[in-house]
Amino acid sequence: FAEVDGSFPNHAPDPSASGSLDALINEVKLQQADLGLAFDGDADRMVAVTAAGKVVSADQMLMLFAKDVLTRNPGADVVYDIKCSRHLNQLIASHGGRPVMSKCGHSLIKQKMLETGALLGGEFTGHYCFKERWFGFDDGLYSGARLIEFLTMEGTLLDAVIADLPASMNSVEVHLPVDEARKFAIVEALQLALEQGLNADDGQITLLDGVRVDYAAGWGLVRASNTSASLNLRFEADNEAALDSIQVSFREALLVIAPELEW
């Protein structure tokens, strides 16, 4: 859209919002472009669309950036938030880097980068922070430029790069409205229940930010939102059956603790 209009009449200035990329996807296909880039209202986030119209998830984009940075900086730390795919952790390690998980929030990502000296950090909402050749803060325009540089140097298209990255089935992020005064207590009760073995089975529990349980075939996360009266949930698994099973386990545990939740 060529006209600048701060009322955002066409769609929300949030590239992660449902439907906000439809116009970009259509234009990429119409123009037979190699890719499309979307930014949020203050341009500190970037989301990419491939030539085929596929929206690239932030954790897959961070995999791409990590592979690139680690080719020049073996052993470097890469920071990512707890909502990211488990494949990201494995990819960073397999390319000679040190994966560092952080709490959610781009300010916390940057803080962890300062603590560890990491050269790259990213968050599932599309914030990317480059310390290599940049200043270590989230700049959507610079992130887009780094993506274009990488694709140009590799002489390939984004569709091909993404096809080579590990992928799983995952859910959209679920937001459950909850009483602001109750949200942290619910998460604490869920932590206690899982630590005592409820629905944990063979899972490994991480309590860095909410409750994340990693199972053999996937993982689930429940955390209290930093900015709203809600619980945020995300799930990933190797297949649909495992994804459904993990979601059912979390749903059953949560509804025992907070039957008022609408899920």
C-alpha cells in the first residue's frame, strides 16, 4: 500500500496477526517476486514470505541466520526464547554454536545477549538482534537486508532454504483469557502438578518462563502473558497424533486447576 496512513485501514500493523500478510502474499505471487518482507508498526520485527507464498516462522528464520553467523563465528552463543522450536536448539549445536534459551520478551533477549556475549538473538514474534556487524538490537529493516544478502551470496531462493530446514507440526499460539490476578497462580499450580508427575510421563520440565515440557515426540508450553490477562500456549510435535496427545495432556491438567478456562 503506497499511501502512508497511521490509522492502518488495510490490516493491523502486526505481521504475526491472522490475515495481515494476505495482501503481501498475493502481491508476491502476482509480481513473481523472489520473496516478500513485512514489518510491524515500528519496524523492529520482520516476517518473510517465500515466492510460493509460504510464511516463514521466526524460529526457522533464526535457524537460517544462525547457520550463516556460525560459519564465520564457530562456538558463538545464539539466544532464543522458550517458544521456539526444539529443532533450533539442535541446529545451533550441530553447527558449532551454543544455544541459549531465554524468557520471552525482546528486551530479555537483548539482556541475555549482553550477559553471554552472543552474536545473534531472536524471538518467536519476529525480533532478530545481530551483534555480528551490527549493534545487537532488533532492527527489522536490517534483518531483511541480512536475509537478502544471505540468499544472494548463496545464489538460492528462500523456498529452497526453508525446505532444507528441520520442521515439525505445530499449533498456532493459543491465548486463553484469564483473571489477571489468577494467571501466575495458575501457572505455579501447573508447575507443581507436573513436577509431581501429572501428565509429565517421560517429559523434561523447564521452568524458565512458565511451564515447558519436552517429550520424546514434541513439547508443550504454558506461560502467563507479560502484557495481557491471558495464558499463552504453544505446542510442537513430530506428527499430528503426538501434537494432539500433548495438547490433551495440558488441557486436562489446566482444567483441573482452573475449570473456568475456555479451551
